[in-house]
Amino acid sequence: MDGTAATRDRRARIGRHAVQDRAGAVVGYELLFAAAAASDDGDPDAAVTRAMTTAFGEFGLHRLGPRRTLFTNLTHAFVTGRTAVPFGPHGVVLELLGDLEADATVVDGAERLKRHGYRLAIDGYVGGAEHARLLPLVDVVKVDVAMAGAELADLAAYVREQLPRASLMADGVDSPDALDTCLGAGFEYLAGPHVERPAAPRTAQVSPSQLVSVRLLAALSDPDAGVDDLERIVAADPGLSLRVLGAVNSASGAGQAVRSLHQAIVLLGRRALGAWVMLAALGGDPVSRREEMIDVLARARTCELIGSRYGGVEPSTAYAAGLLSGVVDVMGADVEQLVKGSGLGGGMASALLAHEGDLGTMLGEVEEFDRSGRPPSVVATADLAGAQLRALDTAMTTVDAILGGPEQ
């Protein structure tokens, strides 16, 4: 548990971050809203409250599916009941941040939320006169690994002694050594760059098969590219051809086997074909790359949802740009090598390489929002966060359809 300054720094991060259990399975996601998201009216709490209400207004958290919990910060207005929490208690943990003083109104509000079935977490040290009343209500205690330093194990033991019914979440796990320390200290939940997805080196080489996959992803965004054009690209890679045929035959079950690439492409449709091609581009064991697939598809769908706000970018073009951007990130590929080798068109290439044009501006803002939480300049932060939630739902549904649901 750390001080106010570190907590405010975390509040500036708005993107979605995976939360894992001790076995390495993703059990939820963290989505934090920041004061920077809102307005310049001088009331950060009201600004974040509006941003959250807008983002969650049309999204049912139950759609995140089994074993997936959303951790989200809670403003003073939500805690005290001045503003209704825009979702029910299922599948959510409400985080009380360290700059929220535990006075009587806050504790009364926390007790009310508990009576309605919500789970509560403390993110940072919550002080105030009513601190002792608040602690028994807490279900999860988040501990900043870097701030705790060498005292991490002792701090975990102290929290266990004081709050034996609460679970512990390690925040900011950024290395194998940190992960081992957290596991040894008994943390149930883990979050941070190392457990979410170790960064791939930007020097990673792209195989010829991956270049074919990227070329096909770009072609799928071109409304003038017909089935024959797509078939020629798929046929250039025997492994990809077999994967496409296998996808259709698997979906058809006991029906008649499909042996024609042309027929398989028609039956799959462009969107499903894009998902399978994305999987081929990522390589490796599909099940082990589930979360990376979700990340890529969520970015693509986010771009599709907001593309029209950036100079009227066509949804299919925005989707393809997001898909390519996500694949590049996960592959750790050098963008120039990939663009040159895959023969992408000028507009798509300049958007990926230099964030030029309306398409590039959109792509740059979505990428930065994902990585650092920096608020966008063209659309409202709440709108982009809401698009991310809807995109996450779609991405999970798509990946579950391909790989089957997550293990229970």
C-alpha cells in the first residue's frame, strides 16, 4: 500500500490491464479512469464520475463472461450514493483509491454497497477518521510491488494478520524475480507488465508466412478485393490454406467437408477469416495466446467503432488498421520491415509507420490510450473507454468461438 502521489499516477492510466491468478490464468481486467479523462471544470471527481457513467452506460458487465472480473476505481460520488453505480454487483470489484478519505459518509456508502452484493478493494492506503470501520468491508487489498520493495513479504504477512478474509493483489509485477517473490508471499492475484504480456523485442524477425498473413489482413479491408483476390493470397501459404480449410470444416461439424479455398473463404466471411489469419500471424500455440488474440481483436473493434470520428474513416479500414497494429505489437515486429515485406498500400503503410492522415491519427490515439492511458484529442475519453468495453466483449466472444471458452 502506498502514498497518494503513486495512487494519482496510477489513476492517470485508463487502459485495460489483465489480472491473473497464481496459476497464470487471466481472471479479470482492470480499467481505471482518470481525472484527465474529463473536463476542465475544476472538479476531478465529478469529471471521472461522468466519464465512468458514460462508458458503462450501455455495457452490461455480465457480458465479460465466466471467471472474468472487472476491477474499476470508484469515485466519492459513487461511494456515497450521490450518483448511482452504473452496473450491478456481478463480476465487478470496486476499488477505493488511496486519495479517498474514509469519513463517515464514505464508510456508510461502502457498507451500503456491501449490502447490495458489491466487492470492494483498497488501492493504496485509505486514511481518515473512519479507517478502522472501513477495513472489515474490504475483499481485496492491492499492494504496489515497487513501493513495497524488500518489505513486500512482511507487508503481505501484516495485511493477512489484520484482514484474514481479504485477498491480496500484487500490482506492478514487472519481472520474473518480482513474480517469484509475490508468489512466495502468497498473493492470490497478480497484475503488471510481466504477468500481462512480456514485451516482445522489436527486432523480432517476420517469417514469410507471417508476411502473407499481414498482406491478407490488409486485403480484407479493401472493399474492392474480391474472393478470388483473397484466395490467391491464402494459397500462397500452404499452412494458412490448411488452417482456413480446417476452420470451416471444424465449424461445420459432421456436415459435408469443404475442400475448396474459394468456398471456405465465402463460408467463413471476412470478419471470421480475419480472426483466423490474425491467429496465423501470431504463431505459437493458440490456447496460450488467448489473451493476446483478445487484445488484438479488441483494438481492431475499438478502431472500427470510433473510426468515423476521425475524418470519416471507413469502418472496415479502421478495423484492419487496428488489427494490423495489434498484430505488430504482439509479434514484436519491426514495423518498417513488416510494411515493406507485406506490400501494404500507401495509406495503410503511412498510418502504421508515421501515424499520418486521419487513419494514422486514430491509430496513434488508440495505441497510446492502450499503452499509457493518455487521453485522446479527437474523441472524449469516456467515448473511447466505452468503445473499448464493447470491443472487449466482441473480442472475447470471437476468441471463445475459435478456441472454446476459458477453462473453468
